[in-house]
Amino acid sequence: MKRFISVVLLLGISISGILFGSEVKLIEPAEAIRLVGNKSVIFVSGDSNETYTKNHIIGSVEMYADNLYQPDVVGDMQCYKKALLYIQSKGIKNNQMIITYDNFYGSNAAAVHSFFESLGHKEIRVLNGGVESIRRLDPNQQVYDKLKAQREMIKKDIVVAQKEGRVDEVEKFNCKIEGITAKMDMLEPKLLVQCGKEEIHKKSDYQLDPTKFNVKYIADKDEVKKAIEDIIENGESSRFIIIDTCNKEEIAGEEKIDNVLQHRETPKVKFIEWRDITDIEKKRSFKSLKEMQQIFDKEGISRDQTIYVYCRSSVGSSSHVSSALRLLGYEKVKLFTGSCRALSSDMNLSIER
């Protein structure tokens, strides 16, 4: 995103003119399901193409979160002109409400939200519960699942009947299976969650207005470096705080990360794993406000400090944690899109954890 921000600055746009406020807004499944198929709304999956192919909300588009911020994967997506062409290829329109979603963990959906927010898109929501929440509420899916369970039970009955030589019953069971399968085939096109490849979209006339780009919640490397220097100099009294959102395996060294900074227990960087924000048990992208507040309070995250959030690579987990902070009303939250790889590659930094 650094080059993207540079484009904004090169155009001579006043920073004060583009720092307009913008809230992270969630949409609950019960409301979102009523908008599936609505032409004024577009659902955008932040998961990978492979995941999208297995499960996606019907009519939605796939914009893998990692691809939006890693130029070595799909090219220089930080360049807003290429971003424009990419958005247009997905058929997205300026006047549509964008509802971002993922499996349900929330990190990829939050990253797509950050991407469109920085480009100044007006209406964006994050689906709190992801694709599975829509599946659970779909009445046709409920009927389909019951039929599928019945069919599996009958298949087991056939196995028993075959072993016992009850040929007539086997034929009856097969007839039942054919009837159930026919009903399932009729329901399948009506399911709100489908499998299969993304459809080819008609190119839209989506336009970007550089005067409306929003980098209020985005930080570049130089800004983070200054914050680090201040933290090193002033310690706990610094007006800045940095949050590392890498998962525990990455921190412990169980997952290899090239060129990462050394992990040592110090008060200079706070560690909040992105999975702590997700309500795994209830399959919701975010825990309750009370639960999330307790997480940040435990780490001493103060509202009067400027908070920088980063992760291993791309912005999935960091977007998730920064979104949680903003949902709680923290105003001074900055997302560093360069990742810990970018920080660690700078030998001038002496940051510790």
C-alpha cells in the first residue's frame, strides 16, 4: 500500500483533505441474507480462489486478500490504476454496497474492507460470521441438509439389506434414494452457498476519485520507524504503541518466517494474536465488544496512544485486529501494510518483542 499512498501524495492532494472519518461497520447474517441477489449490493469474498471454489455466496466475487497487497503475487496492486482495472473486472460499481466476507474467521474480510476503504468506497460492511452464517440461515439449505442426511441413512440400510440378502428391500431403498436425490437436485440451484468457479463478470465502469482516498488508517514504513524510535527512547511513556498480530506458531518459531525480527519478551511491542479476536465457538468474525475490550485492556492498549498494527505478511490478521480496535471506538489506529518482513529488512531498526 506504500506505493498506493505515494500516488496520492504525488498527485499533490492535501493529507488533511483526505483524512475523513470512516467507521468499520459489521452486518449480521440475518440482515445480510436478505440482501443476497440485490443488485445494489455486491458480496466480495476475501478467501483464496481454492476456498471460494469450494464454498461461496451465490453471485459474489473473489478478491483474495493476500493478492491485494502483495505485488510479487499479482503485480503492483498498490498502484491505484491497476487496482481500478481489477475492481472493474469484477463488475463492482461505485453505487453498490460492498459486503466483504470469508470463511468466518474475519481476517480476510477485514483486509478487503481496508482495501476498499482506502480507495474511498462509500458503503462497506463486514459480514460477521462469513459464508457459513449464510448457509446456516438458508431455508433451502436446511431442507437440503435434511434430505442429504436421510439419503445417507438409507445407504447404510442398503448395505445391511445386501448383507442379509433382502433383495426386494434393496430395490425399495434405491427407489427412495432416487426420489430424495431428485428433490436435492431441484434445490441445489436455489442454495445461497454454492461450489464452483467464479463466473465471468461484465466489466463495470467503476471510477476512483483520488481526492476521496482515505489513508487515515494506513501507515507507511517511515511513520512506523519514527514510532519505533520513540518507543525505544521513551519506553512505556511513549505516545505510540505497536501491536504484532502474528500467530503463536510464528512467534514460537514453529512456522518459518524469512527475515523476521528476533522475538524477545520486552514491553516495546504488544502481541495480540488475530485468532483471539474471532469467536471460534460461535463462528463469528468478532467476539463481543466486552470480550475484545478485555483483550486490549490486558495488554495495556491505551486510547490516547497512536496504535500501529502489523502482521507476518499482507494485512489479513492486522486488519482484523485494527478493525476490532475501531469497533471499540479507538480513533488513533494505523494499519501498516508492509508486514514484519518489511520492517525486519531494514537494518536500521532495533525493535524487540
